[in-house]
Amino acid sequence: MSPFVRRVPGRPGVTLVQIVDKSSGQYKIVKHIGSARTDAELAAKMEEAREFLNPGQGVLDFDTVDSA
């Protein structure tokens, strides 16, 4: 299985963001991205984790409407 982003609860009010790989039925933390206390911090940590997994690959914004 390839590495993936995992969010796990930490201390009360804290969410941990980690890059994890599962092999032989066991999870191994590849990289600990950090901890977030607010939704904004969590979004930033999740984006940092996605960039770590797929460097240079942007995210398409499907919410914008082209008026052409």
C-alpha cells in the first residue's frame, strides 16, 4: 500500500496530521506533519501533507465557473 495522509485525535482539541504507510498489517509513520488546533491550521497541515506525497501537483478548483 502506498503512503497516505492520516488525521488522528491527539490531546483534547488537537488533531495530528501524519503520513502513514501500511505494510504487513502494521502502520508505520513515515512523517509527522504537525498538530492543528483550529480548522485553518488543519487545512494548512493537510495541504502540506498532500504536497509531501505529491510534490508539484496542484489541486483543481472545481468551484469556479468560467463565464466565457
